[in-house]
Amino acid sequence: MPIVEKSLVSVDRVEHLEVEGIDVSGDWNTFLRSRVVTDLDVKIADWVKGQPQGETISRCWQCGTCTAGCCLHTDYGLEEFNPRYFIYLAQIGYEEELRRYASTIWRCVSCNKCVERCPKGVKVEEVIHTIGTYLELSGGAAESPADRFDRAYTENLLGRGILDEAALFRTYERLEGRRTPARELLRLGLTLLKSGRLHTGPFAHRTRGWNRMRKVLEAKLTEDRARRRASVPAPPVPSGRKP
Amino acid sequence: MNAAPARGPVDAVPAYYPGCSLDGLGKAYEVTCQQVLDRLDLSLDRIVDYNCCGATEVKNLSQDVSIALPARNLALARSMDRHQVVAACNGCVYSLARANDAVHEEATRTRINATLQAGGSPAYDGSASVQHVLEFIYQRAGLERVRAAVRRPLTGLTVAPYYGCLYTRPKRYTGVGTTPGTDDPEHPHFLDELLRACGAKVVEEYSAKTICCGGGHALSDLDVSVAFGASILNEAKRAGADLVATICPLGQINIENHLDRIRAEFGEEIVRPVAYFTQLMSLAFGSSLKQARLGDNFSRPDLFLRARGFV
């Protein structure tokens, strides 16, 4: 965990910066002395760490390798998409600031460059999604298009065991209030039909004997969601800025 | 002949996990995979009654469901007495391999197996390895046998090899780069070499090789997905490629699905036909354009290839 009091480190003060009797200036001839930082709110980090997808969050040493390679940050140029910073904010429990990114975090496309490259073995992509889940479940963050898609996808596949691609497309368009023109749909449908690829509705593929598994997995899904929701700490009372 | 893979016990005929796409929109990929395997004297044994692997979506809702879904397929492969599972979709490779990683932990394995058995599936002990069909072909057939199978070299075609994300990433799950005989996780080259063995000119240093196509956000985040599709095509254009070869149905469909918007926003000149690598290999092995189902693709590589003298 890095030193949090960055705002204290200004050029004119750096030589004599002492906090709780310890030099934290990193002056040229001293090592930065480690100390216990006591003013952190660890409830978000603890919650994230308690989820199987988020348990590696505490390994993060803030090197920024994830952000440097992040395809949203670097290739797409979405500068505010900064996985290192999201993890940092979760670690120090700066919830107000983190909430500003609730509408950005969901845009992670799961390319997994960050997970591939992280020198500490943080499963960054899964940790980021878990932070997003925290923001959604603890209230305040609106459900994102990606959340709606994840849910539509999961419900669709659990139905028959095998995804009905065309039905997923229709369901998701309805959820987002989008409408592909009928003529275009017809053209697409005919192309797929002619090449024997229109397996939808009654003609959809299905996994034999799936019903039993469907019930078990649907129950699991409901149970997991309830457990996660119940375990989320109460949202913070808005306050002044933290250090 | 390449060395045997060191992922675990090797099957003469591994299990084949099709996944939803290869039975749906990506049918051309499955059909031409089969053609290529036949011509190289390789076989795979299809997992009957497989289920969807959960891709990258389910894990955001429930860890256990996201492990149980792929684990059921791996358990089916084990009950066919296979130790190797081959999949052709990057997303499937990722989630199957991710399930393997998760069940190595005993507590998770016990929990997942309770779920599987309650649902009527055999239990899974984590003993099946997962491999992409590109790696399977490269390792088992080797470049010599590919060269020997070529009847109509892809001479005169310049191809941009697009690998996408989850064929190699993350190595912690896929084992690519950490397992002997596997591809380079940051600069993969198996596809380059196979296409070259088929007589194509392959773009060196194709900079969009492993960028993202937008993945599961193709519908939920159109702007990002369109921009990535355009990058993949634009980098191919800049490198002088005639077409783009893919190894993943999601990559293939994401690029093709956005072609209208890519045309409108970035211009017709960057648009290139996009084809599964097995369609191109099948063509090189002597299939007709129709047999290689190149007319299935929305970007119509069949029209382009016909104009280039392939029939």
C-alpha cells in the first residue's frame, strides 16, 4: 500500500516532511520509512477481497502496468478508464471519488491484457468488475448496459443450456429500447436461414437433460446475488474530502 | 513434427468442445475446421450435450455458476475418457481454462461438484487440459504436413493474422507461454506460420494482432466495439493486407457486424473481407469457395477471392 498523503508532498516541504514522527519525504539520502496508515476506510477493499473474483485486490502495488496496456485507456483513448486508480480508490476507501467512475468502470471489455501482464498476479479484470458490482449493489450506481447484457446473456443460456444468439439480440435490443429496422432484420434472417444458421425460438439448440441443471444453476444465481447484496456495507454519508 | 504438448496426458483423439457459436453464427468455422482436420489426418471427438461455457458474462454475476458451466463440459470430456479438450472459440478456451484454474482449489472443487451433481452432471476433478484448435493443428500436424496438404497455394494473397484477446490471455488460465510448445502470449505467431505454409504472404508486425474486438460488449458498447473493429481493419490496410484472418467467432462476428458503421465513420477504403483461418486453409487444401463457406461471411470474402482468381 502506498503512502496516501500525496497532498502533503510539495516541493518546499519535502525536506522536512514528518508524519507521526516519521520522515515520509523520501528525501534524497533517506529511504522512505514505512509506517502504518491509520486513516483508511477498508470496507470496500475488504468486501472486494471477500468475493472470489476480487480476492487478489490486496496484491496490487500500484505499478500501473494494467493501465499502461489497457485497451480502453490506451487504444480507445478513454483516459478516465484507469484500472490502477480504481483499485487505489477501493484500497483507500475513497468511496465518493470512486463513485464518480461508476458509469465508466462497466466499460471494461475483458481483453485481459491487465491480467496477463500484472507482475503481482492481480486478476485486474475480475477485480474491476467486482468493484463495479460493489458500486451497483451498495446503491447509487445505475445498472449499466453491460450489466443488462450480462444478465440477458445468462438468462438466455440457462434456459436451454445453449445460447440462442438471435433471441439474445432481440431481448437486448428491447432492454435498451433500440430497434433494428424490420427490413434489415429480415435481410439478416434470410441470410442466416439460407446458410442453415437460424437456430432460434423453437428451432434453437438445446442441451439434452438440461432442465435439472437449469434449476440448480438458477437457484445458485439467485442465492449468490442475495448473498452479495446482503454483504455489501451501507453506502456512505456524503462528507468532505478525504486526504 | 513438433514435440508433443506438455499440458498433461495426450489423447490420440481429444474431445472437441464446439460452443454455441460454432453451432450457430460461426457454422462456417466448424465446417472448415473439420475439413482441415480431415486433410491433416487429425480427429476430434465431439462432446455431445455440451452446454454454453458462460463466456465472459456469467462470471460478473456469479462465480460458482461461471465455474460450474464450463466444468460440466470438462466433466463430460473426462467421462468420455479424454484428457484433452480442444475448442475453436477464444471465449470458450478462456472460460474452460478459467474453470480448471478455479477447481484446483479444494474448497471450490467440492462446492462446484456438489452443484454439478445436484444438476445430474458427473463431478469434475480438474484433470482435463484445454487447448485452442489453432495450437492443436500447429502442434499435431506441424508445418511440414500442412505444406504437403496444400493443393492450391494462397499465392498473391496478403493476410493480416488477427488473434484477438483470449487465445493466449491470461496465461495464468490458458497456460500459453508458460507451457512448453505453446505460442508466445504477447507476440503469437502460430497463425502466421500456418497461413505462410499455405502459401499466403502474411503481414509481419501486424500491430492489431492481439487487440480487442470489443468482446462481449459488441451490443452494449457500440462506440468502443466499432472503434476496435475499425482499428483491426485500418491496421490491416496500413500493412497492405487484402484480408483479415480470424481464429475466434466473436472477433469475426464483431468486426463483420459493424461493417456498415465502420464504412460510414471511417470510410470504405479500410474495409477488408474477414475470414476464419480454417476457411483459408481449406481453400488452400483444394476446397471450392462454396465448400469453404466463404459466402457465409457478411464481409463476403468469396466475392473478393473470386475476383482474385480463386474458384
